[in-house]
Amino acid sequence: MRMQINTKSPVHIGSGSYYTLMDSYMDGNELHRVNLDKLFEGDVELLKKYTKELDRKNLSAIMEILKRGKDRYSAKLKEGVYIKRLEDRIMECIKDSAGDIPYIPGSSLKGFLRTALMVKYLKDNGWYFEISVDGEIREYNLWEAMQRGIHEIGIRKLGDDYEDRRRDRIGSRFEKLVVYTGNVRRNKFRYDAKYDVFKYILVGDFYPESYDIWIDKAIVETRGRRGSYTLLEVVEGKFIGKISLSPQVKSSLGSREYPVLPQKLELLGLREDDLSDIEGAEKKMIAHIKEALDEYVGDIKNFEKSQGKVLAVDGANARIGFGTGSPYKTLWIYMRNNIPREILQRILSAASRHRANIFSYPKSRHVLSDGSSLGWIKLD
């Protein structure tokens, strides 16, 4: 189904690359990125001159050379943002290699959808989920599993596993159980993406219908005080893409290879009989996704209000990309912030190791030069 994303605050999804004024130049308040390969193609003397000026760190001379080249693209600087040194590094946002057009990868969006849909499923089912253990369908309570582990399949309690040392992976083994449609062998659970129910949600890349690209500062703010910052490209605009239900789900249903798929369809907002009409099932799934996103962001807002600071932007129903922080990404962080305090205390009391990671709430966050938050979008 065709969907659109409207940014509600600037978004940065990184390409993994940086650039500097060695391959871009400033013209007033606008940065121009130059294609160096084309600039120096067939002109050895110009390349030698450029290399010489780089060694001298002669910024004005480098700029004059770069101005001879062809722009790949340009980006305006946000108010109060300056790039003055040759070494100032700018984080590049991901772009289509064919035309330097920024886009939103489906994988970036799907991660947020996944967590929101898991939370809705667990809340709607009293935090119970089912798995198949040696061919037998069994029901478990997530809160109890985190306190005690699930010994028959080798799952350790929260705080006892190596993955709990990393903030972004705390309790991820429990998430994998919730979405697992395959059979689990006694004393041995190994996650395989082949059996993840979310493989049936196909999220394509979203390309811009209209957009603006800016250079801004992502500033680390700790308890209201601003510290170091990172220069980065941010994008605002309207992006078009597709989210669809894989027809494969219909053929997988009833297969011995996916014994818990009938139960896990609820994570997609579906029932078995919905699959007789894939197009209708897809529409139902999309409606369920929107409902799950609204509920999830609503819970985030309520928690932030209780902490005396609201980062969520009105009208947004998802948050993606750089600077969004762990509170918007993992099931465990959601639980820590939103489940009843007495339940949380039981889980935390049972945790024996890596308690600093499990207890901690992020004291720092990234804000842009005007104080706004990164990454808020509206999926319609």
C-alpha cells in the first residue's frame, strides 16, 4: 500500500560517511558539495595545485579550486551554524547514489514499527506470549520470564546474559521469543530471522516528493546544559513509499515449520481467516500499524511528562534516525518506563549483573541548534 512520511522535525539517517571543506565550499550561507572526480578528470596540473593547497591548509585557495567543479548538491546552514575550518567534519545523510537524493530506508522505519507492534501485542494480551517447545505450544508471561528466565529453552533471566551488557541489546532475547513463529528445541533457542513474524511486513524505501536539506548541529544536552556538538545534514519534507503484506504469509500458514504463526498473526493485527483476502488483510494490517504507533508514542509522551520534559512533537507517530535515543527503540526501555512500578521492581531485584545498564535512564540527549528534537515523523 502506498504510504507517505511527513517529517515533523529534521531527520538524519546516516550514510556512515563524513566530509569536510576538502570537497565542499561555502558560498554565503550555503554549502556546495563538489564532484572531485569530474573536477580533476584529465587535469593533472589542477590536481597538483589542489594537493599543494591542501598541504598548506589554504582554505581560500582550495575554495577557489572547488568552485570550478560541478555541484553534486547544495545545503543551506541553519541559523547559528558555521563551518570555518578545513577539518570540520559533517555527517552525511543517506542518499540515492544515482542522484544524491536523500531518502528514508525502509529498515530505519521498520525497527520502530517492530517495537510499537510488539508493545501493543503484549499489552493487549496481558504480557503473555506463546512459543512452540519441541512441538508443544506453551504460554509464558514476559514479566516472569525476565525475572526467572525460561530454563527449558536456555533463556537466562534479565541481567544474566552477555547481551545485557549493551544498552541497545538489553533483553533482546525476550523480544526474539515474542516474534518467533518456529519451533524451539528444549535447552537450545537460537534465533533465526526466517521465523520472525515481521518478515511478512515489507517496508520499502521512501523517496522524496519534496524536501529541503540543511546543515545543523546535533548538540549533546545534559541536564539542561549544552556540551559538544556534531555537524550533520538533516532533511525535512514529504517522502513516498510502500508498506505491504507479503503473500508468503498465506502459504506459511498451516506449515509444520511455522507452528505458532496462527497465534503470532495478532502482532500484525490479523487472524487466520483474514488471509483469504490478502489485499483486505493488508489494509487491516496498515490500520493496526497506525493504531499501534499512536498508542506507543502516546505512552512515550506520558512518560516524558512524568519526567518534566516532553521531546515528542505534536502530530508525530514515529521517531527514526540519529539522535533519537534508546527510549524510542527497545522493548525493555519501554517496559522500564511504563509497566507498573511493583512489577518493575521485581524484575530489577531479580537482576544480578550489569545492573547499571538496566537501571540507568539516559541523562543526555541530542538537540538541534534551535533546541528541537531530531527524527520525528508522521506515517500516513
